[in-house]
Amino acid sequence: MNPAARNAVANAARAAGASVGLAGETIIINGGRPLTGRIEVKGAKNLVTKAMVAAILGDGPSVLRDVPAISDVRVVRGLLEVHGVTVTDGDEPGELILDPRGVVSAHMVDIDAHAGSSRIPILFCGPLLHKLGEAFIPDLGGCRIGDRPIDYHLEVLKNFGAVIEKLPSGIRMTAPEGLVGTKISLPYPSVGATEQVLLTAVLAQGKTELSGAAIEPEIMDLINILQKMGAIISVDTDRLIRIEGVTSLSGYTHRALFDRNEAASWAAAALATDGDIFVGGARQPEMLTFLNVFRKVGGAFEIHDDGIRFYHPGGELKPVVIETDVHPGFMTDWQQPLVVALAKAHGVSIVHETVYEQRFGFTEALVKMGATIQLHSDCLGAHPCRFGQRNFQHSAIISGPSHLTGADVEVPDLRGGFSHLIAALSATGTSRVSNVGIISRGYENFIEKLRALGADFEIDA
């Protein structure tokens, strides 16, 4: 291993140690105080990490702005560095300069050490196959919210001509004949699989046609980045994406799309705590569907040039029926924080989860705190979904209003963890919320933001 790679591994080990310490932290929250004030959101976790990977495709450096200081970004930075990509901080806060001109193969053990439970290494494969002719990925993890197989990814790469070899330590891929454009139809508009196609097709020989594609704002922003690099990509209204492969790509300069998931989470926190939060950096177009539901529940908002103000205007919250869906539907990442507010609504709300089949595990803690929530395996929304008749508890009935009281709870996953924070902040009494480090995967400086909003808590490390 060369000295640069060895230093990167050492840095990753230190970062991993710090992450373990953070994950073990407990926050002691004295609830019942409205959250009020202003916080800022930076680039979307679901875009920034993919944009960092896209930099590998360029022949020169890329500049990415509004990068949040979250653990997922640190993971990708470490993975890039062990692959020989030079990553440096720019002049402005949240700016990264990514130089791929020294890209090299990395050892499986180093990739595994950096990746941890992240699934991001699978998206390195297309770019690395183009640049090096080979790629490696370890066993992949992720939040415990349902089956998130990499089958789509492997099938996509096979279609482009990749040769896949399963090893005891992971998967090795090669492209002895190079990668060639292909025609792919996704059985479900998977965001990850769509990203895989985009990152692989742009340098593949010939044309690629992807039907059944995901069209989330983060996907469209990734397409913007690739177009800046020299890619030729068109998007039709029927989820059809066409990519004409080019022979080379340049670096890019890009300011990332704001994190609409974080913005919605703070909006839900304002509603559940009877608060008033201005989310700087949030924009209306990407949150249109959320804003409609937020208003139906009884929340109020004001659209400003530099962000959105979310607040509880007084009065009773109203029950709603929500079905999560791919964009432009109601995002699955929005429902968990909002469920806390629905527990306080007067009446019966229904949430039908159609994206991840096991995303209601977080409600166990809410029930412990006094919420009335029943889980069902039937599709309780207007439309049957792919999880129907499969014994997954993917529908929730929330009866309110419930009076939440403090309790000891443990964070199970990223979005569920933030919902636990909201519940503790809105509850009467004291709560101990443990394993909060997971929340840092997608929420930048959330401890500092809670302080800025007037939350009453202390950290018990």
C-alpha cells in the first residue's frame, strides 16, 4: 500500500472510532418546549454523496459546494481517498475539491474499513470499471428499514458488460471488453439503480435507454452535474431516460440541491412542538407535495427567497391519509418525522408505506411514550402496493390526540431516530434517547441546531 493510501486508512480508522463514540451517545431531553428560531440546511445527502462519486468520471478536478458535514460524506471521502482521489477543502465552508487524476484500485479490506454499513461502494463500480477496468465491493449494510438488495445494481452492470465474480470477502467486477450501452427496464423506479445506470452509461460505448427510472429532484441534479461534465442525457415525461455515451468527461463545478428531507424533518419538529422554525435554504418546488400535506394537518408556512418558515398556527391538528411513493409522491423519508405530529392530531390518520416494507419499527418507541399506533400488513391506502399479502406491517393507523410522556428510547435508523428526537422534544417530562450518532448520517450539526432552537437537553456520552 502506498503512503497516501496508508494515511487515508489511518484517518478512516480514527474517523470510525469517533463515529463509534458518537453512535453510543445519549441525549437527555426535557420536553415540552416549542422549538423556535432559524437553522440552515445544506446540500442533500442523497445527492452530495453521489456527486462525489461522479467526480471519478472526470479527467480533471471537480468543485462541489454546500456539502454538509455528515458522516455519510466522511465515508465517501474516505472511499475516494483510498482509491487515489485527492479530496481537499475549498475556500468557502462546505466546499470540496475532488481530483481523480490519481485514481487507483483499492484493497477490499480498505474499502470495507471505510464503508462500514454504507451501501455507497456499489455506485463506485461503474466509474471504476471505466477508469481502471475493475472494481471491488464488500458486503453492504444500511439502515434496518427493509430489504434493500443490490440485485438491481448487479443486473445493471451485467447488462453493460461487466463480469461479476463473487468472493468470500465481497464481489469483484471486471470489464475485459469495456462497457457498452444497453437497454434497461427497471421493475420499480429505484433511485439507487437509476444512479447506477447514469454513472455507468455516460462513458459507455453507444446509447443507453432506461425505462421505469426514478426522477427524484436529487436524480435530476445528478443529471445536471453529469451534463456539466459533458454527458448527453435526455429525460422524457414517462420515466424514460436516454444517455448517449461519450469518450471523456471533464470535472464540474456545482452547488448541491438543498436537503429536502432535512427540511421536512425540521418542519415536522416545529409542528409537533407547537414551534416556529425558519429553514434557511429550503425551496418550495422540491417540497410541493410535503407542503400540501403539512397544510392539511394544520401546519402553516411562509415561502421566502432564502428559505421557508414552518410553524404551528394554533388550534387542533387534523388527521390525514398518506401514501408514500416515489417522486412526485409523498417521500418515504418524510413520513417518520411527521407521524409524531399525527399522534397529536384529533382523529385517525393512516400512513400506507409503499417504498420500504419495514419502516414502522420506529413506532414502538412512540407507543412507549403514549402514542396510539396500530400496524397492519394490509394495504390501507387507496391503492394496493407491492407489499400487499406479504405479511409486512407496512400500514399504520395513528389515533389521536395522544399525550406523549418522556421515556428511554434507542434510535433504530436515520429518519426513525429523528422522529424519536421530535417525540422527546414534544413530550412531557424527561427522555433518554440513545444511539443518536446514527442521526449524524444525514443531519448536519443537529446538536448545535437543537441548541439554536431552544431545546432543553444535555449529552450523556
